[in-house]
Amino acid sequence: MQFESLKLFCDVARHRSFSQAAQANRVSQSAVSQVVLQLEKRLGVKLIDRSTRPLQLTGEGKLYYDGCRGLVEQYMEVEAAVRKAQTPLGPTVQVAAIYSVGLGNMSQYVERFAVEHPDVEVHIEYLHPDRVYERVRNGTADFGLVSFPRKDRDLTAVAWREEEMVLACWPGHPLAPHRSVRPAQLAGEKYVGFDRDLVIRRKVDRFLRDHGVEVEIVLEFDNIENIKKAIEISAGLALLPRPTLEPEIRSGTLAAVPLAEASRLVRPLGIIRRRNQKVSGTASRFMELLLQADEPPPRGSASGVFASGTRPRAWHNGSARGPNGAARHP
């Protein structure tokens, strides 16, 4: 079986969309549909329920996706390592990032860096958080961009910025017009959550539990894009980082309502790198750009919407550190 077929299926499963999988792989939507049909024919089972929006995996489809996802990501890591070893012609920066970081303003950082360093290429690969840590740990990425950086004896984390978590809902929901909401107002609501193995899911669950709030989990996804799509079709609500909602706020497909000040919740973003190893000069300069650049202000607005753009202190060492370990002032 061709690797490309497995990758296309995994992209359809992750995006819950044939069209987005096609766009990500630069092929036609019909080509992606044919690949999935051939897989289903070969396996003799239905992998995707096409009657729902967004698309849903069947039980067999979820089992197949869980097994194939790791294989596909490992193969891509091998290819990236080989390319990195065989491309000495120009300096490159290899960055591994969680999905939602790429849905913000990373392209602006890359474009700004290209103006200052036209001879350097920046490659950003978007992965599941566990794969980001693996890529940095095994050296196939110069550094990684993650949320809620965790302690790791082989890695060190640099504080990047904090993103305010807000209530995301469809514009017609009763809470959408509010200037702010208290956690208690979410009690009993249908909720679209992150997968249970993600740190952000555990943080949100604890936040709701600490406020004595129980919600009805109706769907779970491993990335913010699918959560937003589910909210758009009125499947439920979610607490999401405000910057990731900008496109939908501008288009009017989603509303973002801040939490009351007394119940503030943020998502910290961090830059992880290998401990006791200096990053390359080019990677160090790109890290400095990320650390120095202020988050752009939101280009759209909604009732009560705001973004903090603040940068926290480093979590592991008690003080912020630059990319080569030099002390930075928070």
C-alpha cells in the first residue's frame, strides 16, 4: 500500500473534511475521495460516515486512524531527517509546532524573518503535541512550539506568550451577546472538548471542576479547527484561545465571549529545545524574533472580545531564558 494513501486518509480524519485534506496535499478533492474509497474497499469496512458535518470516523475508521497516524508521522520524521542530512547548500530552520500555533500568525513571523535573512529557509511542520516533543528530542527539529510546556529531563522550555481563553459559541447562542460570562453559566451546556490525552483538556476540565461546573461533552477532537467547525453547526460550546478564533470572528461565523475577570483562564505557549545543546545561529535568530515580536492586535471585533498578548515568565527555571540559555527579563 502506498504511503500517500495512508497520509491522505489521516489528513481527512484529522480535518474531518475531504476538501481540507485535498488542499493540504495539493490534490483534487475527488482524488482524496477515491483514495478513501479504495481503502474502504480493500479493508471491507466503512471508515468515514459521510452523512454528518463535520465528517465522523466510524468505529473501524477510528481504529484504523489511531494505528496509521503514528506510522505516517514516523515516516515523515524519517524523510525530514534524511532531507536535513542531505541539504548542506543553505541554512535552514526546522520547527515543529502544535496545530493551533500554525493557525495564527506564524506566516507573518516567517515573512518578516525572510526579509532580514533571505538566504535562510524556515520549515514549520504541524503535529500532535507528543510528536512535537519527539521531533525536538531526536534532533529532527531545532525547536518546538507547544502549549502548557511540560517538564522533561531532556528538554528545556522558554516562555513565549499567554493566550486568553474565551467562550466560543455560534452567534445565535443566548450567551453570545454577553460582555462576559461566569463559569457557572456553562453548567449543563453541550460542550465540544479536546481529546482526553491532551494537556489542554485536563487543564480545562480542572478549571470547570474547580468552579463546580459540569458540562455535557458531546464531541472530542485533537485540534482546534475541528472544534470550531463543530461549534459553527451548533453542536456545542468550547473554551478556546482567543487568537485562534480571529478568522471566524471576522467572518461572523463564531462569537467569542471573555470569561469574567475573577475566573481568568489562559493558555501558555512555550518554545522547547534540547537541554544542554545550543541551537544553530539561524534557529537562534528565529527564536529571538518570536520572543521579541509582540502579538498583532485582533483585526476583527465582537462583543467583549479581547486578547492579552502577554508573555509569562519561564516555568521550569524560575526566570525567562533566551534560546542559548542567556537570561532574559520577562
